[in-house]
Amino acid sequence: MAAQQPENQPTDGRGFDIADTVALLALVGGAFLIRVGPIDRTSIWWDELVHLQTASKGGLLSVFQAVKLGIPPGFGNAGAVPLDYMLLNGWLRLAPTPPVDAMEGFLRAPALAWSVLTVAATYLYGRRFFDRGLALDAATILALSVSHSLYAAEIRNYSLFALMTVVNLYAFSALVYRRRSLATWGTYTFVALIYFATGFMSLLVTLGQYVVLAVLLLVDAWRGPSARRRSDVGARAPGRRRDRGAARGGSDLGRRRRADVSAPPR
């Protein structure tokens, strides 16, 4: 018998209706309007230049090597995680180059996209695992967050890391409810690897998550045999009661028959 799962299952998206669609579009639109204004109002600063120079090193393999070694080798952000640099490299190679006066906004567009998507992901997470009200509150707070909005105007990995933090939390929460599903484990592991590629601090998060999962699996293993024993006892008990009842009924019937035979005729 499989180990018991938590009774409060997530909604799995059921009930996601027109109201949720309108709320999600409003949140995404509002977050975009709040964040799009500052992205071209400030000049690119030193850390952004280092990030941009790393992401401009030819193809993806060259970018990966540059991230690993630093610029020049042994200097700057040597050993940094590569995903944001590689995505920015793809953006620079595929997107049409804008005029010079729009270059800041062009270079910061990926960070803006990750920031807005984080607001949407927050709403979707809250909607699935909690309810519409909490999802709306959490996503609204994030959409209006000043610090989160400012990171959308930096050519750095911060916005992508925030997005992957929410995505990782989504995958982890799904695994908590379906921890006996190999497909859910595979999804969580894939997301955790991408999460790690966006920032080293993800290791602290995933380590805590694996501790929680280990404890839950141990509880499942401990509860499994006891649950089976309770089920077996419950299944046998009614039969024993029926047997005892039948035995009592049979003995009562025998006594009545003996009493009828031994009774004198009237």
C-alpha cells in the first residue's frame, strides 16, 4: 500500500477562469509599465560592462569559457554561473541592433523580461497552491516592489535568478504533494539544475529543499507499515465481529431448539 499523501492537494490549475486571466494580464501590464521607464534613463555602469563584455565573447562555448575564467583569466567574476551570460549572448546575436540612443534599453531588455515574468510566475504559483486572493496579493506586492523593479534595469543575473527562484519553488511544492511520482522528481531535478546555472545562492535553497524532502520520505516510510497494519486490523475486525455474532446467534438458536424439545406438551 502506498504511503499516504497530504490531504490538502493543490488545485492543479482547476478553476483558472476569466477572472484569473484578467488579473494576470493586469499584473503583467502594470509590472511592465513600472519597470520599462527607468531602463534607458541611466548609463551602463562597471558591473554591467563586465557582464556585457563576458556575454559578447563570440559563441555560446566561448561565453561559457569566458565566464569560467573571468576577464581577463583570473580577474573579475571568474567562476560565475553561465546561464544569464549565454541568454544575453543569444539576445545580442539574434535581436536587431537598435540606434545608439536606445542601446541601454536594448541591452537591459532581457532583465526587464525576466522581472515581468517573475510577477506572472508568482501569481501562477499562488493560484495553484493557495487561492486567488493570496496569489493576487503576492504578485501585486512584487509588481510594486522598488528593489525588484530596479533590478530590471541592470544587465545582471538578478532578475533571472528571481524568476528561477519562483519556478524552483513551484517545482518543489509540486514534488511535496507528488513525491512518489518519478516524472515530478525529474521535473524538479531539471529545474534545480537550471536554477543553479543562474546563481550560486541556489545551492542553499535546494539543500534546504532536499532536507525537507528527505524528512517527508522518512515519514512516509515510517507511516506506511503502520498504515497497512491499521488497514489490516480494520479489515479483519468486522469479520471477527460477524463471526462472533454468528456464533452467538447459532448458540442462541440451539438453546431455543433444545428448550422447545424439552418443553412438556400442553
